[in-house]
Amino acid sequence: MVTIQGKKVGNIGFGLMGLTWRASKLSDEEIFAVIKAALDAGCNYFNGGEFYGPPDHNSLTVLKRYYDKYPEDVDKILLNVKGCMLPGLLADSSPEGVRASIENSVRLIGGKGRIDQFEAARKDPKVDIEVTMKAMGEHIQAGDIRGIALSEVSAQTIRRAAKVAKITAVEVELSIWNTEPLENGVLEACAELDIPVLAYSPLGKGFLTGQVKSFDDIPEGDFRRMLPRFQPEVFETNLRLVRKVEELAARRGCTPAQFAINWVLALSRRPGMPTIIPIPGASLPERVRENAVERELTEEDMADVERIFKEFAPVGDRYHKHGMELLDK
């Protein structure tokens, strides 16, 4: 376990997005069982979003109902929340946008102080990061939120933001499926500034689990149907990477999902790396329990993954055109 903002959190966290931002709606009872499983497994660093689902059924409204039913669990969770995103996935990190998003998030979750970390889901290209940080800092002083995080930002942006405010976490996509943070200086900047990293999609949006064998396995309405790496014309090529991960997992005696998550954990233990907490999502308690298993990967395991990187590279961008344009380069 590690200590962040004075709270002990597990080495593996939990991503809430898939519980409410999905084609088929889950009931509160189903969602509550998943949340309980995550807490029982020690995965108490939660990552959610103001816009992860409709106004009455998103990360925050679901957590409010969960807290109403299980008030004893409120203090067990370290909660990071994404906001500052308008309909159509348009970033708004202006002071007015920050205020509107934070005030709405506080209202949705049922009161001040329940949001440990708040972050703009994407950097607003129209607003200097220093302006956004100052605006968020005012809401810390007001007691609305307890800390400021960053999401999908460049190393330069991290350093600029850290000069204005204390940054409690940086969220990036990091996995065997996406190694950009290893190459673009983001992890280096976080290590230098002692900022923990939240690694979202450590399972490559489910691809590395090996359970999605073809494009047709992706349900209708699932956002992955829009992503370049999941398209039929490149699917089989990208599946070669998954087969290699399956081989390594079998040798280690674990599932492909466990191998992929523990590869991220192994990175965190290497010299010069920041604390990295993978935050896999799941919609079933048994998947939560599977993802929470920690396995010690050997140097041989890590070297084998490095060899995979030399032989295979995922084909296609991480996101569709608009999603790529939202990234802070």
C-alpha cells in the first residue's frame, strides 16, 4: 500500500467509467456489488467522472447512492474525479468552466469534501494551465475539493502546473498496449516532482484480457467500435500482441489481465520511476477480484515484454480523430 493525501490506498485502484458509461445499464445493486468487491480487495483508489454517464446515473450520482446506503465506506475511498468537459467532449477549463464543473460535481455526489482530487479530463487549449490551476485552488480553499490532479497532459504542462499548485496525481493511459508515457517524458516529470501516476486502461480497454477475439465480440453501442485499434482491418494484427501476452501469462501462472496489470506495477518499482497505480475497470465482482491479484514479475518477464515491443506495435491511434485532437502534446 502507499499513502496519498494522508490516506492508505492499495497498489491497484479501480476505474468507475465502465459502470455507468456503457451501452447496457447496470442496476444500483449490480454496481454496489462491484464497489464492495473493489473495497474488499483493497482497491480503494477510485477514478470517476462527472460526465461518465447521464446526469442521474454517472460516477458521482451512483457513489452518492452507495454512500447513502453504506455511510461507513465514505472515508475508505480516495476519489479522483474528471470534469471540465462539455457535451460533445469539448474541454472547458476556464475559471467559469472550472467553477461550474466543480459545483455540479459537489452537488451530484452530495456535499463538499467527498472529492479528494479533481482534474480537467483534458487540457483546454484555449486556457493557460496556470489559470486553470489557480481556479481549482480557490475550490480547495472553499472546501469543495481536497486536491488537484491532471489528466492526459504533457511533461511540460505538468511542470508548469506544479509551479502554481500542488499536484496530487497525474492520470495517463499506460499499458503494454500503450507505452507513450515511457517515451514522452511524463513519467520522468512525475518522478522528478514526486507525483503519483494513475494508469488508466492498463488492460488496453479490455483488449489485453484476451476475451475480445474479433470486432464482432464488441457489443453494439460500445465506444470501442469507434476506436482505430479495434477496427476489423487491423484487429487480427493487433491480436498478435495479445497472444504474446497470453503466452507470458501462462508461463507465470496467471491470467493475461493479471500479467498486464502487474507489468504496470513492476514499472513502478524500477529506479527513476514514480509511484504508478493501475486503475482497471470491471463490471463484475469476479473480474474485480481477478484484477486485484498482485504477482511479482521477474526481470526475465520484463525483458520478454521488451522483446514484444521490438516485434509488435499496435496498429492505429488510441482514439478517433476528435479524441486525438483533445490530447495535450
